[in-house]
Amino acid sequence: MFSKPRQIKKYRRKGRNFIATNKIKPEQWQISNREADQALKIKGYQIKQIKKIHCLKHQVCISYWDAAGNVCSSFFSYRIFGRWQKEVESLIYTCQALKEWAKINYVMKHEFAYYSYPTEIEDALRAALENRLQVLKLTIQQAVYQSFY
């Protein structure tokens, strides 16, 4: 008669993305209509005008009029916005130790595997990770060299 309630995974792995670890808090962003319009056009949506933007913790709800004049509403990932790229790059460039970089790299591998990133943003973030790793390695080498002399 009654169906069994859906089982929810109690032991969800935590710390697998920047929002869950509170490193980035996009629900506090004030996303402008222009910023949302640009992001949706890049994704391939035909937008006439943005009607409403509602920021949630893990996604943003955008209501808009499409090219045919219909009102549409959908949920989008924050990862489609250029601001997301700037926030992640800021995290990468402010890490001071290899251990910190390794944590960010671990989260980024998970992000790239499970979330859809525009290719330009993914390439830029991979390059930022590589550049920061090279800088951190160089500083360690210089510190070791200076400790001998």
C-alpha cells in the first residue's frame, strides 16, 4: 500500500567542492542581469531579457524571457559565471604551501570530473594550478638553497 521512503545517503563525502567547504560563498554574490545574460548566452540560451535572479547555496535560479517571448525559469550552476573562475583563481594564488595547494588540486580534480565547466574556464584554472605549483616548488628550492649558505 505505502511505498518505502527513498533512502538518503547518510555518509556523504564532505569537502569535495568549494561551496561545501565554505571556501567560496556564491549565494552572497549580487549577480547582475548583465552578468547572468552573458553567462546564459555563452551556454547557448536565446535570452531576450532577464526577469529575476535568485541565488541559492549551490545554484542560481534565473527567470527570463526567451527570444520567442516566453517566460522561462531554470536552475544554473555558479560555475558558468566568470566570477566563479576569479574566486577559484584567487584561492589558488593565495595558497602559501604545497600542502594547501594539494588540497585545492584534490578539490579541483573532483570539480572537473563531476561538474560541467566551460572549456575556457577549465583550461584557465588548470593553467593557474600548474603555475602556482611551479612557483611553490621554486620557493622551496630557494629556501633550501639559502639554508645551506
